[in-house]
Amino acid sequence: MNSDDSESLELTALCDALIDGTIDDAGHEKLARWLLESDDARRFYVQYMGLSASLCHYAGELQTEAPEPMPAPARIIRHPASWWTIGTLAASLVIFFTLAKQWSQNNDDGALDTDRFVAVLLQTKNCRWAPGSPAPNAGDHLNRGQVLAISGGLAEIAFDCGAIVVIEGPASLELDSAWAATLRRGTLRAQVPPEAVGFRVSNPAVEVVDLGTEFTVVANEDGAAEVLVLKGSVETASEGKPLVLREKEGRRFAKTGASDVRDRDRKLERLAQTLTLDTPPAPLAYAHWSFDESEGDIATASVVGMPTVRPIAHFEHPTQKAGSEGRWGRALCLDGTFAAAAPFPGIASDARRTVAFWVRLPQDAPLTSGQTILAWGEKGKGRKTGNPATLLGWNARPGQGTVGALRADRGPDAVVGTTPLRDGNWHHVAATFVPAGRTRKLLHVRLYVDGRLEATSVSKPKRPAPPSIVPATHEDSPSAETLWIGRPPGGRVRGERFRGEIDELIVAGRALTAQEIRRLMKTNSLSAPKEETGGDPNPKTTSL
Amino acid sequence: MDETSSQSLDPDRQKELVSLITRHQRRIFSYLYALVPDRHAAEDLLQETNLIICEKFASFRSGTDFVAWACQIAHWRVRNARQKFARSKVTFNQEVVDAIAATASSMVKELDARHEALEHCLGRLHPRDREMMLTRYEPGCGVAEAAQRSGRSLQAAYKALARIRKLLFDCVTSRLAREGAP
């Protein structure tokens, strides 16, 4: 059949309409009759549908390929990705369901809670957990709905929004969300930075909404609560009546109404005293690219506590590296034609991690330009390993959130922030990742922009294949062990690379608290104040 | 469903099953797509077919034509699933489906050759057209996504995609003709 004769052109048009879902009843009927009556038409149809099926394959393959050659030391291993595009998902699921039913039951993480982690236990002092209460350790993440009950001592909690709360036993605090808590009894002291304005503490007697301040709530057994403001102001609401309390003011709220706080000045004085807690901050491993090099085809990182990380980021086209004035020193300027890659062993695994950097997007960045700022893992490989690639960039899909806002993609899941980044200004962005669930197959993602928590999500990968039958995992692949800067992971990447500037890129080995992220934003350093320092005082810097 | 049937396979047969089922996924999908030209429906059917392949693998004789055997299962699966598509235009009536199945079964090698040639032809496309076509077929995307990314209206995107498909089809056909392929 000649594909240019009128009959073929009509058949082609019908096939196109069928493929694209636009065929009408008359066309469908005509095509069916044609296929039934003509061998040639049937052969043409099978060829044309085969073309479409192959395009499905090639389009899927582009999401799973191993990398193109990058400058040394990355060695290229081309995986047989082509048979694992459609097949990976199907075969893994089939094998999973048929061979490992029992295993799958053991692997069930239960129902998803869309915002499970809301805070971290920072430190304690002489803390005695109440009988029957969970006894988390410093550094443990705390779930929404979790009740912390202490019979004595102090416990300091960092909410994901950035509010820092210390409870003094005996006390009982329920964590309602990253932005809210209910104090059932005891004394609570809250420090709320500007980024966390709106943090709320509730009690049967009163609700306290922070307006950027430091305040205390003391909840008594009888249901009454005293609110004292140490700095700034708060808005209280009791029985529907709002009241703003300012610095050094206090109010007692009870079922019988509001009244003055007895011995207010003495209580304020006591509450103003600095608390010293026991636990030093956890040591922090990280790699930090300052992008301060003014020339050359590599960028070198300072690495602390990550002995396997080779802190060199290579640029795709050595002569095209360009620097610009950054937020701190110089910055990496990407013009949409090139990107960089840094070998980063372990980056593909789901581990506690923070990625933070400064970014400046041009105001006129088109929606069709590259949006991926950072990426790791291998796109599409999650279908067989249950551990898909992660991409951090800006959102270009109007239907999925604010256009230009920070966006994190992980397999089919995406989370989008709220602040448009396409304004020609520098913004500090950070994303934290915390694996969780009984089998640690959930991944909690937090997005911070300019120090403020903007979005949270829980990603649950597709079920992985059982251990005995799983093919080589993507952790084996060099492309998966690579941190990509300015482009998605994998081999052939269609379209532009990211266009914009990046500065002070940090990959840290745990989920930083909002407080640490703010400090990093303000000081460009992860080092805690000297009395808190627990990490390596001498960062290792290497170069080729 | 006998959930234990493939579990009873010895380790070598399990490896053979995994190897065959993964190596030939694209061929089985292509066959299914001709019978049910809707990507999502075809992918669902592929998974169901895979399931049956696992269940029945004990009856497959090593060294015989796995693709032909798998396509028979796929065809049977489509016949059973047709009632699901009865009121839609996803597929054709049984008589037409059977005729397509017979033709497609005889064209497996030719489709293989066309698939290989397509990679070359994709490489010869204008990057803008290649980007658009691959976006159209990217998992999770479609014509609307391709239209948005390419800055076209939806109607213009349909036309452009049809034009590019025709270019690719003709490129593949002429390449195979030059090579004297089947």
C-alpha cells in the first residue's frame, strides 16, 4: 500500500484519530469495515499501531536511560533499560503478586497520612517521660497527633514551620500539625520566628495565635490557662472573643472568663531566664558547593563527614561554565545549554537528607525552558525498585500549583510550594527528606522557601519486587549515584537545561530543622554556635 | 487464580520466566496495542497477560516461541476483556479483533525491524518535532501536554502530531526498503 495515495492518506487519518482518541462513530465504523475486508489495510494498521507502541517505548526509555558520557570520573554503564520501561512495572508487579504475596503483606506501611511528621525532638534535660508515653530520643521525628507527656524535666521540640517549643514537666502536648499544638497541661514556652508567624497553641480555655514573638502558655489541671508574652505579640481567642496581648502582658483564661495573671512580673522574670538543655546537636555531614571558582570546568565542594563523596561537580561543556555575582561570593550561572553532575555515592537511597541552595530565576523564564534545578536517582527506575528519582525545580504546570514555585517530584508524586521564584531575585530554598513507615518506604518531603515552610508531602513508591527476584537495582548504576545540577537525571535529556543562577548548594546528611535552615540562610554556614558544635571542625576540601 | 503455580517453578525456570517476560514486554505490548489501541487499556491488559503468563509458565516448553505463546494469551485476554470496552471506541468488534490478531501475529519480526528503524528516524527529526512527539507519548503526558509545551493550540497539536507520525512512518518504511528487511 502506497502511503501517499488517497486511500492510504484516509486510512492514516483514521489511525491518527484512533490513536489520539478523536475518532468519531462514522470513522470508527469505516475503519473497522476496512480492516475486516482488506489484508493491506490490516497490515498498514498493524504497522501504524506498532509505530505508536514503539513511540510509547522510546518516550518511556528516555526516562530510564543511563547517562551520556560526562567528564571523568563517571564511568558509563548502559543498562538494558529498553526492556524495562513497560516491562519493569508489569513484570515486577506480576512477580510481586504471584511470588511474594506474604512478603507484600509484611511490607505494608498502612494508610497514608499526608502530613505525618510535623516536628523533631531537639533536646531534653532531666526529662522523665510519663508512664505509657512514647519516649523519643533527641533527633527523632514526631508524628502528627502524637502526644508528648513528661512527668518532669524539659523537652525542646522544633516544629516543621520553624517554631521552637519547650515544654516543662509535668506537661502533655499534642502535636496537631507543623503549625499547631494542643497543650493539655503544663508549661510551654514558644519561640516563633517571623517565618512561622501563625503558629497556634490551643487549650480548652484559649487559643493563642502567634504574631511573631516569644510567649508562654501554662495550662492547669482545672482547664484554665495563663498566657504570658515575653516578646512581640500574640492574638488570643477565648469563647470567641479575640484579644491581642503585647510584650510583658499576660492573661488568665478560664471557663469563668478572663482575668489578670497573679504575680505576672515574677512569672515573666522566671520565664525569661535562658534554659540550658542537655543534648548537643547531632553531628552533621554535608557537602557544600560555593561555586566561587571563577574559571575551570569543575566546581569543588567542602565535604564534612561524607568520606565516600568525591566533591567534584563536572560541567557538561567545560568551556561554557559561567560564574556570576552570587548571593555569597560568586554563583553558578546556567544558561539553558549545559548542566553539571557530581558523583555522589548513596544519593539514590532514601535517607534523611536536606538539599538547600540559593536560586535566582529570570523573570522571563519561559514555561518551556528546563525547570529541573537538581536531581538524583534514575528517572523511571522506581518502577522496579520502588525508589524513584527525585527532581527539585520550579513548577511550570498551572494546574498543579503556583507557576514558578518550588516543586519537588518523586516518581508520580509532586509537591509544589507557594512563592513564585521567577522574579529575578535570590531565594533560599531547601527541601528535607525523611524516610518513614514501618519499612521506611514512605518519604516525607518538606519544602522551605526563604526559611518558611511552604509545602509538605508523603511519597509512597510503588511496591518493589521481592528481594529474590529483583534485577540489579538503580543503586548499582553510576547515573543513580549522581547529583545532577541543572537537568533531570539519566542519559538523553530533551529540551533545555535549567536557566538561572545557583549558589551555595548544600547536601546535608540529615533533615535540618527549620531553625537550622534559617541559620543557614542567614549565615551561609551549617556550623552551630560554638557551644553547640559537635561536627568536624576542619572541613575537608579536595580538588583534582 | 492459582497463586502458587509459579512459586512451584525451580529457580532456573523462575529465572527463565523473568528473562522472557521482561525481554519481550515491548513485543507483547505492541501486539496488545494493535488489538486495543488505547495505551492505558493496553497496559492494563499487559499486566493481566503477564499474570497469566506467570500462572501458566509451567506449561510453556523451553525453546519454543515465547512471543507467539504470550500473544495467544494476550489475544485470549482481550477477548475476555472486550465486554469492558463494549460501549467505547477503544477497540473493534470481535471479528475485526480476531482478524487484526492474526495479521499482527504474522508480523512480529517485521515490527521488530520497524521498531529498530524508528530509533534512527527519531534521530533525524527536527529536535522540536522529536520533543513534541516524545512528550505526547511520555508516561503521564498526552496531546494536551505536548500542545502546552510546544506552545500550540490543541487542534494544531493534533495536526502536527499526525504530520510527524506520517514522517516517521515513511522514514521507517523507506529505511527498511533500502535494507531489504522483511
